[in-house]
Amino acid sequence: MKVLLFLPELFLLLGVLTLFNLSVAGVDGRKARLAALAFAAGTAVLSLLCLGQQGTIFFEAYRVDFFSQIVKLILALGLVGVLVVGQELKDIRDAVRPEYYLFMLCSVSGLMMLVSSAELLTMFLALELSSYCLYLMVPMRDDRQGLRVQMEAAIKYVIFGVVASGIMLFGMSYLFAMGGSTHFAVLIPALAGMLDNPAVLVGIVMVMAGFFYKLAIFPFHFWVPDVYQGASNETTAFIASLPKIAAAAMLIKISTLAAPGVGGSALITLLTLLAVLSMFYGNLSALVQTDIKRMLGFSGIAHAGFILVGVLTLDITGYSAALYYATGYVAMSLACFLVICSVSRQGENVKIADLSGLYQRAPLLALVLAVGLFALAGIPPFVGFMGKFFILTSALNQGHLALVILAAINTAIAIYYYLSVVRVAYTAEPEARPALAPNNATAALGVVLILVIITLGVLPGAALETAATAVRALL
């Protein structure tokens, strides 16, 4: 049945419609959150049940395969995690919470449609659906302090997003002119023999720019620190996790337009430069941060550089490693933001110093934070280490020795500022800071995230094989 190909997205859109009606009815934030959580969990179940579905719908503009379905499953599970992380929404007024959840579900539905897009215009519309919902979520933070930093963050987010979208559309026009179609199935063979044509290369890079922006690749990263700091903690947790996995998946899909050759070599050189600049800029900027969200924003730029290293190999091994690493990054980010949202008493931003003595105030939260930061730093046996190991191994096998050395140097830089936060949480005295008592849902999610981060790191074989199977389905 064709409906099974679109069932997870259809159910999530039903959730969007339900939340719209709840918003019009003026229900409180608690009921809206329960509705959003129910639809997120249902979408996760349906994504799992539809994992083996494949086919095309909407006049072949929408392609469902194992690659898109596995990414949708990760998105749905991540949405459940984000809703648990932001269960209190301390810095979002109750009156606008139904709309907040409406935009969140709508954004995820856009991401799900994005990864199944088999045509350029469908891809663009899905990306814009996801992005515009985020543009609206950022300024919904409460203005109790009168600083209006959320408005500044939203304006910067919109401006950079519009520029990235314009560049992407311009690149699509190049690809359409050279390939004669907007469908990937036609473009890939048509462009395979024209990669030495500068117009094709420029077109591919400009289309990639839209996802460089989502993933926060240099030089499309300037919005990151201000948006991370200006948005509410829960909104930042969402921005820092789910769009990343979708952007990584789409960069893999777009890179299949390239093939080894003159053009392919030029594209690899450009992506290598961007990866190196992203890693160094992100890590060096993160060294001097005192706001933990801002620090995680800069570190996210560096991690985007690592994901790009896997993409630029242009082979199944690198693609699989990039998808595996992006999945692990979702879990690592959610672990850190779970602690941030719990430590923040009224939704205010959390300074690194505010984590002092966390091991005494909330031992479980301190453990979740330590595991998340150790994994982000690339320390074994966590998923961050294995992800970096497989990405760098695939790059080395393709002859990118200098890139691997520079990436290893960046890993060493990152260890310093991640472990500095752990040191504050475990060695500093709490002073007058109160004890924290996470509720059952927070504690349960913390344990689940620890298990996911450790399991993916200790037993990476099944995850990597699944990622490789998904990439083969794409190719």
C-alpha cells in the first residue's frame, strides 16, 4: 500500500493538526506536551514498523528506502528525547506552549520529508518547512529579563537562513540547466560525465551550502553561538540535535552527484578546506567560553567538520561513518542539554561555574554530563571515540593523511575544554548552590542516553553495518 510509504509523516502531520486545534481551543501547556509526546512516540513506532518499506510516490518526487527510513526513525526517537528534555519549558510562557509544540512537530515533519526528497524543489520546500518553524521557536523565549537576546538571535538566524536558501536555489538552477531535470535519478547519471565543468561543481557546492548552514559548517556558522545563547535551553537542545542528523544525511545524498575525477577532486579539496576550518574555528573559539550553551555551539561547529570528513571520502565507508557519528552526536548533545535544562532553575542560561559540585547536588546528572562530555571529547569507550576513529580511518584509506593529522590535533584541543567542564562538576565545591532532584522521566532518559552512548561505542558493528546498508540503498 502506498500509504505505508508516507505513514510516519502522515501521523506526525496529524499531530500538527491536533496541536493546532488545541492551540485554538486555548488548552494549557501540559496537555499540549502530552499530545506532542504521544504523537512523537507514535511516529517512532510507525517509523520502526515501516522500516522495510521502499518505493516512490508523488510522481517520483518522494523516494522511500532504507536510508530515509532509518534517518526518520532516528528523528522520531530524537523528538521523544527532546520532548522529555524540555518537559518543563521553564522559559516559555504557558500561553504559547501549544504553538511551541506545534512548530516543533512541524519542523520534524519537514526534516522527515527532507530525507525522502528525490527531487530538488521537493528538497527545498521540505528544508524551508523545517527551517521556518525553527525561526519562530527561537523568539518564543520569555522576555522576563528585558534583554531581548532571543529577538536578536532570531533575526540573525533568519538572515543567515535566507542567504543560505538563496545560494541553494541559485545552485539548483545550475544543476537543472546542466542536467535537464530536478530529479536525482536523472541528475546523477547526467552529471557523472560533466564534473570537470565548473558550472556543475559550483552548482553542487551551492546546493550543499543550504546544508552547510544547517550543520554549521564554516563559513555558514556565524549564527550558531548567538542562537544557542539567545534561544531557550529546550529550543537549543532541539536545534543542536535533530537538524544535524538530517543535514548530514542530505550532504551524503547531495555528494552522490559527484564522482571520482577532475571535478570530484576539486570538490574533495574544497570540502577538506571547509572541514579543517570548521574544526579549528570551533575548537579554538570554544576554549574561552564561560556559557556552556555557547561552548557547545562552537564545539558543534567542530563536530560538523568531523562529519564533513566522512562525507568528503565519497565512498560507502566514509558515508557510513558520517551517519554513525551524526547519530551518536544526537545522543551526546541530548545528554548535555538534559543536564543544562535540569540545572537551570528558571530557564536562564547556565554558566560553566553553575555546574560546580554537581556530583554532590545531583550524582546522576553529573554522571550523564560526564558521559556526554567524554563522548564529545572522543574518549574511549564512548561513541564519540569510535565515530572519530572510523571517520579518520576511512579518510586515511583515501589518502587524506594531512587531514587526519589536523583532525587528531583538533581532538586533543577539544579534550581540554570538555574535561574542564567535568573538572568543575566533580572537583569544585557546590558552595551555596542547592541540591537537584531530577524527576523520574529525566532520570530515565539520562540512563537511556548513557546506555546508548556506551553501547554504540562498545558495540559499533551492528550500527555501522546498518548505516552501510542504508547508504547502499541510497546509492
